[in-house]
Amino acid sequence: MHRGVVGRKVATVAGYRYSKALAAKNFIWDEALLDAWLTAPAKLAPGTAMGFRVADATDRKDIIAYLAANSPAKPSASR
Ligand code: HEM
């Protein structure tokens, strides 16, 4: 489900029931936003249903690099 998340608009995986908190957001995931999200999801989107956090900065960097490697290179209007 996370494949392609870098460059994807937040809360737009078809069929997934997002919280109102995340569904109300309007941004495109990039590395910086993912870092903020994994550090503290509820800071980025108060009321989010994701309570899982990654405290270690190196772990976050590795995870985000993995997500980016499994995402199209650039956000594109045609997707
Ligand atoms: C390294 C592991 C994880 C990463 C990288 C990650 C990343 C993300 C991202 C990017 C989103 C937003 C998706 C979107 O906009 O389409 C999301 C949503 C969510 N994640 Fe995670 N997540 C991780 C682990 C977890 C775990 C372990 C749980 C549950 C125990 C979890 C529960 C959720 C939930 C419930 C949402 C939806 C939040 C909402 O609707 O407010 N995540 N996650």
C-alpha cells in the first residue's frame, strides 16, 4: 500500500478508510513530510489513526529511502 507514496497526494489510496484528520489534508508526500509524519504522526495530522512512530532518525531515513526507491521519480499531474 505504501508503494508510490513519495509524490502521491495524501490520503488517496482507493478504498482505504482514512481518518477525517488525514482525509482533510491536502499535500503531496515528500521526504521531509514523511520524516515529520514518522516522527510524530499526530503532530502533522492531529486526530490521525496512525499511532506508530519511528523515534530513530537513521531508521526514518532508511525507511524513507526505501519508500522513495519504490515510488515513481517525480510527482506528476497525469497520475
Ligand atoms: C515504517 C512503517 C510505517 C510507515 C512508513 C507508515 C507510513 C504511513 C503513511 C505515509 C501513511 C499515509 C498514507 C496516505 O496518505 O495514503 C500512513 C497511514 C496510516 N498508518 Fe502508517 N506507516 C507505518 C507503520 C504503521 C503501523 C505499524 C501502523 C499500525 C500499527 C500504521 C497505521 C496507519 C494508519 C491507521 C494510517 C491511516 C491514518 C489515518 O487515516 O489517519 N502505520 N502510514
